[in-house]
Amino acid sequence: MRKISAAMNRNNIEDKFAFWEATGFTLIELMVATAIAAVVIGIVSVCFSFTLRIWHKTATSKPDLTFRMVELLQRQLAECDPTPLSFPNGARPLFAGNSNSIYFITAHSVKAISKGVPAVVRYSYDAGAGVLSYSEMVMNPYRLQGIQKFATESVSSGEPAATPVYKIDFPKFTIRYAGKGSSEFTPTWDSTQDLPIEILLSWEGMDHTAHSEACMVNSPFAIQANLLNSSSPSGLTPFNFPGQGGLNP
């Protein structure tokens, strides 16, 4: 009986060794598994490093606010108020501008300043500093002298501003004007009777790419403008107009 029992135990042990030998990993399989794991870890590391660089670049980069400022000006021009005001020298709409500044009355104000009340807005560009300044004043028809002073005073005069002034970096910024029947944009608008039909904004973003946008005055619908006869202001080349259509609506 003991011999039979010993033989059975020996057979069981041999069977277990045979099972382990049949189900174990070979050296080649182990090397392949290690290589695959190394490739996966490498891919994950590259993806993590790339994501980390993108996050760091986004977190530390300065946002380009030039487009937001242009969108604000475009919307305010679309809601420009052409109602004449009774100044001592006669009734006229409050609107004037040159190649680097503009002021007018609009129904769209920055609500944080004037709580949605129509406002007199002023944009002034300092080419030397590369900064576009914006300020606005609540429209009060009984304070025309103060409104006219606000609209025409220089932002860079060094005097304390009566209203908050917000400044945005602009490498370049230029304004051009076109009236009814115009064949080209002009660098100034000082008519005391009429408002311009279109205004051409030309600027450079923070990436120093030139952009142009034609804005309708007192109308939300922009039209394509023919710039073939218009000189390119400040060396900027308007590129998003196909050269078809006309200045007249």
C-alpha cells in the first residue's frame, strides 16, 4: 500500500510540473510583452507631455482682445443714433472722426458703465504706444457742453479722465469713412449734416496679421465694399473683400 501511495504522490507531482511547464511564459513571450508595455508607456508619456505644453501655453499666453474690441465698435456703429442735437451753433448729429479716433452716440453701451442707457462713446488710438483707448459717457441731452468736451478731449492729454478709460493693445489700427455716393474711403469725417454710410476698420491682431472689416452705420447689415480705388491705410492690406459691389447701399 505504501508503494502504491508513494507512486501516486510521485505521479501527482510530475503532473503538476507538467502543467506548469505547459502553461508558463516563454522568454520570447516575456520579451514581446515588455516591448509592448514600453511602447504604450512611451505613447502615454508623449501625449501627457504634449497636453502639458498646450495647457502651459494657454495658461500663460495673453488673450488677443483686438477682435472683441472691433466687434464692440461694429455693433455700436450699427446702433448709432443719428438724431440731431441742439448745439448753440445749430442742430447736428454728434458724429466725427479721423484715421485714429472716432466719437458718436450709440444705443449699445457697455452695461457695466452706463447700465444700457444710450451713451456717447469715444475710441482713440495711440500709434506710438500701440494702444486703443475706449471710454463712454451716459447720454444726457441737457449736458451738451460736457458731452462735447468729453467727445473731443484727448485721451493722451495727461489730464485726469472724467470717465473710465479702457485700453487694449493694438499693433496697428486705422479708420476710414465713406459717405453716400463715395467712390473711396477717406481718412476723416467732419460733416455736420450727414453720417457716413460705411466705415472701414483696418488693424493688426496680436499675431501681426492684417485684418479689415467694413461696418455699416446705423444698420446691422454689413455689405461688401469695392476697395479697388481705396488706398490701403497704414500699410495694411484689406484681404477679406472680393472687390465686387459698391459703396452705395
